[in-house]
Amino acid sequence: MVEFNPDGSIKLPGKLAALRSADSAKMKGRCIMIHKDVVSATSPKSCVLHITLSDKMIDDSFVEVIYRRWSEVSEVPSKLTKLGEKGFRVDIGTCFSRCSDCSSLIRRYREYDSDVIEQNGTCTYKGRPTPRFCEEDCFE
């Protein structure tokens, strides 16, 4: 059943509202929000990462340092643009390893600060499924 707010907008389900409030609570501390979007779904495919730093993060130089180190080893053509005091945009071009390189960059930011909010936006990449541990596979 769809519910509406008094202003006519659609009311968010409880689960989504809880996620949104948890994300806004995280952004009040030290946190990095990464929003992934597909810019062009037809060939040549391209994506963009919108990186937003929380107000508690004073020094933003780590974003450029991590990006520079990642771009040295990645195959995908990319470009980092500083949008403002707390905002960055990473344009990711077309390449066979586009999605794995993008995930690698996000993993590097997660290693720097473990509190990373990752929003998929229009990105449909699911990543590799984590293999389940089974004792029978390892021990006889």
C-alpha cells in the first residue's frame, strides 16, 4: 500500500527511512559518501563517482593521493575533479575492467576510513559474490 505525505509526496517505507536516517547520522561524524552513477549505458560506457566528505573531515588531500595511486595501476581512463570544499567527482571512462577498477578505488577509500557510505544510484554492478566457507571444502 502506498502512503502519501500531507504535501502529496510519497512516504518512504520504514526500512528506507531508517537507512536514510542512519546515513545522515554517519555523515555527522567522520565519513565518506560515494554515490555511483552510470552516465552512458551505451557504448562507449562511462560512469561517475560523486564523493562527499563529512564536515568532520578537515583535510581532503587524501582523496587526491588515493586517486593518484589508484590511477597508476588501473586500466580504466579516469579524471578527478574537485567540485567544492567537500565534494569530488571521478569520471570513469570505458574499459573492459571498468567495474572492477571502480570497486578497487572504493575499496581503497574504505581502507583509509572504514566509515564509507556506498550508494549505487544507477549503477547495476553487483560485484563478485563472496564465497561461503564450508569445512568440507578445506578439511577431510
